[in-house]
Amino acid sequence: MLLESFKIGAGFPLIVFDLDGTILNSLPATFNALRAVISPRIGREVQIKDMVHLINNTDLEILREMAGVDDYQACLAEYLDHFRNHQDDLQPFPGVIELVEELGRNDVPVAILTGRARLSTDLLLELHGLKDLVKLVVAADDGPARKPAPDGIFKIAKELEVEFKGGLIIGDGPADVKAGRAASLFTIATRWCGLIPMEQITRVEPDYTVETITELSALLSMG
């Protein structure tokens, strides 16, 4: 099946979305939350460059690594409270929720596969009323090997009892593309977040790259 022939409700057996940078504009807010908790404990202002070597870790693993384990539970509580107290700093990208809802109305199985930890994933989805948006959410610490491994996709397909081959993954990072390709999914790289350099996206050769939600919606409505 060619993507050009897909029509909403009549083609893909499964669509998997990334969360941060794809559905939610949450990456800057996550850094701000980490910085607010970690900086006082290490005696200096944390910079993004301080976290680069931990890029493949979950947010909670970064918190534990940089803030230390002695008062991790206090750090965790502060970190989660920061999101509760700064909800306006992280919002769904305009149009994404409407698109996912339209897919659901057309009986397309939609899931989320995220590199974020389960605790903060559930909180962010709850804060924005998104917990019932999709059929299933798989977080980075739920058990399967993380993206770019395809294991999370296999878990989603098994639990939803759907076929994954010929499905679709939509995300803003190289790991999304790699995971999708390893599971024989079509891959769409999104650019509305804009935090990942374009050359990193180009290097992994997604099937499609879209700059806007409107462009993605039009692409999914082809046929």
C-alpha cells in the first residue's frame, strides 16, 4: 500500500504518535522544570549542554543522575509540581488534537510511544485532558526497549490486537523514524517543533517530512 493511496479510516492498521515535540510543545517546559529542581542542588544554573550526554535517558533518569539520589523523592515531587504550576508553558501544538480525534472517529487505532517516563507522561496527558485521546500509551520505562528499537511498536500492536506492518509512525526525531522503519511502518517526520536540526532528520530518510499540521492532515486525507 502506497501512502498516497491512504484515506482516513480505510488504510493504516495502526498510527503511532510521538508525544514531546509532536503532540505537546513540552520540551522547553521540561528543561525549565529540570533546571528549576536541579540548579539549587548543584549550586549553579543548569544549561542544556549539561544534559546532552543524557539525551537517551528519560526525564526522570536525568533528574536522578544530575540531582543525586539522596533526596530523589523530594526532587521528583518538585519536578512534577513544576508542571502543575506552569501548565501554560506546555500546550498541544495547534491542530494536532483535532487531527488525532478525527482519526479516532474514523476508527483508526492511534497510540502514543514516548521517550518520557510514565509518571510525567501520565501527568502531562492528565493536565491537558488527553488521557482518553488514544487507545494506548507506551512510555520509555514501561518495559520494552526504547526507541529507536521497534519493541514499543510491537507492544502496542500486540495489546491493541492489530497488525503493525504497513502502519505509520509520526514523530519529530530520528529515533521515531528508526523505530518505525525497523517495524516496517511508514515514517513521517514532523518539523513544527523545530528543535532537532534538519540534517539529523534528513540523515535517517523518513518517507515524508511535514512542516505543518495542515500539511500532515492533508497527507493523511489523500486517496
